[in-house]
Amino acid sequence: MEQKNNHFIEEIIEQDIREGKHGGRIHTRFPPEPNGYLHIGHAKSICLNFGLTQKYNGKTNLRFDDTNPVTEDVEFVESIQEDIKWLGFDWEDRLYYASDYFPQLYEFALQLIKEGKAYVDDLNSEEVAALKGSPTEPGKPSPYRDRTVEENLKLFQEMKEGKYKEGEKTLRAKIDLASPNMHMRDPILYRILFTPHHRTGTQWCIYPMYDFAHGQSDAIEGITHSICTLEFENHRPLYDWFIHELKLFPSRQIEFARLNLSYTVMSKRKLLQLVKENIVSSWDDPRMPSIAGFRRRGYTPESIRNFATMVGVARRENVIDLSLLEFAIRDDLNKKATRVMVVLHPILLKIINLPEDHREDLEIDNNPEDETAGKHIMSFSNMCYIESEDFMMQPPPKYHRLSPGEMVRLKGAYIVKCESVELNTDGSIKTILCSYVANSKSGNDQSGIKVKSVIHWVDAKSCSDAEVRLYDRLFRVEDPNDQQGDFKDYINPDSLITIPNAKIENFLKTDTAIGKSYQFLRHGYFCMDRDSSEAKVVFNKTVGLKDSYQKSNAKN
RNA sequence: UGACCUAUGGUGUAACGGUAGCACACCGGAUUUUGAUUCCGUUUGUUAAGGUUCGAAUCCUUAUAGGUCAACCA
């Protein structure tokens, strides 16, 4: 899916190339914190960063911004790498960690102290906050702001040696307490933390703040275009201050608007809450907007990359319609997915003018969109299951499916006519009794009969059972963040409906592998879930087919 | 009521002072052995008011609305 017009970041890059900035070199990075799984918003950023360097022949680093050992974990380091690879991007040999730079960052801190531009503060967090002022009032200096260089050097050394407790001391930059930008009011550079780090263990007990690590990490790696989301815009003057004071490589930070998707939440905190409180089964629950969730749901990397292109890159806040993502996956799977027949809510149909022992093999197209996809065999007898909603005793107007006296085609098989029904004692339908039109065989129809509808079916004598999990949007409201009360009050109670005994054609039992996508004819796209076993196959609904009949019904 | 940022159909996103276009959604129609796909078409928009200009979505001013910032989180 090519985009014709450049977005604003491409414009900046092309101008830099024209002007020969950094010798025309383009180098970006994707800098996740390993404290959760990646979500679709990260996917946008990954596609942006790696996509840009593919387009302009540059390089993209993967760098873990792991400056807070309290929340970070190797589980996330691993899942993040897996998700980026799955999306189809490669950082080659450029896997870095901000923690790799701890020694150098420490030297940077010493440099600032020696120049009188940083000081050790004894105030606790409440006291610091109290003196910081507010956006409309200037801050006040800490009583420790004017310590001598020697004293600061000694105290910072002692902080590093573990002589002080967590929270007892911090290192702060000495910038401007009256700045209208709160980030310039003597930001904290280092804090004391005794939690072991997932990579450096107990080697350090002082850790740089993100603001003191991120920009310098970019500079160390020679990142030319440091792309991040809008909320870091106010931090840029601080990063530029560090670059200037420490005389570092001048990476240029460019901010863009993060992705928001309707009917879901995107904050890591809220996603973590859904997992921790068992509202979803795991980080890769198919209802989660995590990359792992979409993967398990049956989304393809191509569809997500196309989606990322279609949403565009700009600087205004946005909420993308879920329907655009659904379009992207339907568009991709329509071209790729093998068509099979699965009956979700079966009702028995018996063909009365066929012998009890009739058996016939029919050839079914694997994909009418792809001539090279071939065919598969489906067996046919005098008994089959059809979808219960494809039959009505008293059909409403414009109902094209089966009802008494009416004809439909069984997809890939014959035209059948409903002659009567057999009822259970409670009045419900036990069996639909039909005659079939012998010379109407699919592909060789001599009957001349035109039917209004073609319905799917499976052979009742050879089909198997499968569990089918029908997924729908996780939230009932478009913007769960913008509601009264807790966002969890707006969970869609029907976001998962499990059908324990759907009827699947035999081919599907033997052909499938975990993660493989199919189109269940007239239903939607499904893929085999990792919960499948020999005894029971499980399918996840990726997305439904568009359904103009249901839509017109909903209107009436 | 501080600083910074943003404002184009329902949702996104283009138009680089010169015909407001594209995608999704929506609504019609054609085709169809998936009420799918495909194809065709309709409707819908420059936040407001001034200014500059032959000409403004675009430049300037003001207003309005929204976002970000006062973690020892990132």
C-alpha cells in the first residue's frame, strides 16, 4: 500500500539529505522500555522508524531504555524482540541497552558537577515537589543548591557507593527554577535504587532518570532522527541543553502523534491491569491490542504494516476507527486464506431422494481470488448440517435462504428444495427434509434453475467438532478513556463467545496448523489457536466478513 | 489562567499562495455458486473573525476549542 505524499518526517529527512546533513546518513532507533508487551501503537512507531530507514537507506537500532529496574523484566525484553521480528523488521547487530551506557552517563554527570551545573540535593520527593512551583509560579531553590563542586563530587561518589538510603539524596541539574518549562526547573538526574537490574545486577545503586539517559543514548549511537511521541515535546529543550553542555552529537528529536484506536485502550498501565485482574487471559489474549494479541487473533504482519501506512503520520491527536484495522486484515486474508465450510449453529438437513448409503466426493475451490490455490475434497451424503439461521419456517421479506417450498444451493454441491420438516416434541425443528435436484451439480448445472442464495454446509456423516471462539471488540464504547468511572466498567460482556461444538469439514481437521488462517465461508476469517490439542481443535475468529444483510436488518 | 503544540467531511490524512484530493466508514447501483470479493456512483469538509494578496486551507493577528507539562516513571 504505497502512500503518494510524504508525511512531515519524510519531508524533514529529505531536506536534511538535500542539505547534506550528517553526510546524508539516516539513523533512527526504536527505544522501548521493557516493562510490558508491545501494542499496536508501538507497531506504528516500529513501522515508522524501520520504514524510514528502509526508504532512505539508513539504519535502525533497537535500544531498550532500561533505566528503572523496579518495573523492568527480561520477559519483556524477549517478547519485544519477538514482536518486532514478527512484524518483519531487523535491527541486525544493533541491539543496545541504555544500561550499556551507565558508565558513560556517570561520567557525564561528573562533568556537569565539575562545571557547577549539577548538585546533590538532600530534599525528599515531597520537598522537591513543593519547591518546584507550578506552571504559573516559579520554583524556589533548594537549600542545597549552592554546594561546592568538591562537596557535590564527594556526595555523588558516596551515593554511588551505597552510603545513602533510597530517596535520601538525588543529583539534580542546575538550570533555571523560573523556567516556564517545568522540565528545566533543576530536573533530577540520578536517584538511588537498590533493586537489582535485569542486566547490571547490583553493580549500580544509582540510576539515571530517563531524561538524563535517553538523549545521551541517542547521541552515543549517532542517531540522526530521534522520533518520539508528542508528550516528549516539552522535554526537548532539556535534551538540547544536555547536548549543548556535554558537547554531544546533536540528534534531532521529532515528535509525532501516537496511535489511538477506537473501542480499546492503549496505555501499558491499563493493559497490565486487564492481565493482572484476569479480565483477559494473558498479554496475548486475542482481544488485547498487543502485537502478541493480534498475532494470536490471526492478524498478519502485512496487514499491520499496511494499517500503519494508512493511518499516516502527523502531529494532531487522533483516534483511528477500528474498521480501518479490520479492513486491513480482511484485505490481506481475502487474497490468502483458504475457504472452508464450518457450521457454527448446526441444524440437520436430510435429502430424501438420495439413498441412505450415498457417498460422493466434491471438489471445492480453495480460494476464488487465487487461481493457483487449487481445490480440496469435501464429502457429501444424504445428511448434512446447515447453519440454523439459514432456515426459517416463516421467512421475512428479502430472506433469500431456505424455507418451506424454497430452493437454495448447497455451496459446491446441489440445489435442494425444502419439502417439509420433522419436529421435536417441544416443537423445535429436528430435521429439515429436502429433495435435491440431481442435474444441478456444481460446475455442471443442467437444471436451469436460478436460486437466490448459496449456503454453506458440512457432511453430517464425516464432519468433526471444533471449539470456535468468537471475539468482538473489548469495550462497548468508542473511547473507554473518556467515560465516567472506571474504564473496566465499559468492557464488552460479549467480547468472547465460545462455541464448544461447531461442525467442521474433514479437510480442516487434517490440513491445519497453529496460526494458519482460513476463511470460514460466509462467516469470516479464523485461525487455529495454540490451545488446540489432538482431542480438540480450537479456532479464533480474526474478523467477520462484511455483512450487508445483517446490517440492513439492524436498521429495520 | 504560564510555556509549548494542534485545528481540513463521520474517522484518518493530502493539497508546499493557484481546480479541496485519497483511504476507511456510510448510502445507492451492477456483477457474483460466499448477502463476501470486485466494479460504478451519491452525500458529507477547510473552527471563527479580521488582515496581507490579483488569488488564502496554506502567510499574519486575535479569538475559540483540544492536547502536553508541576513522578526520585518512561
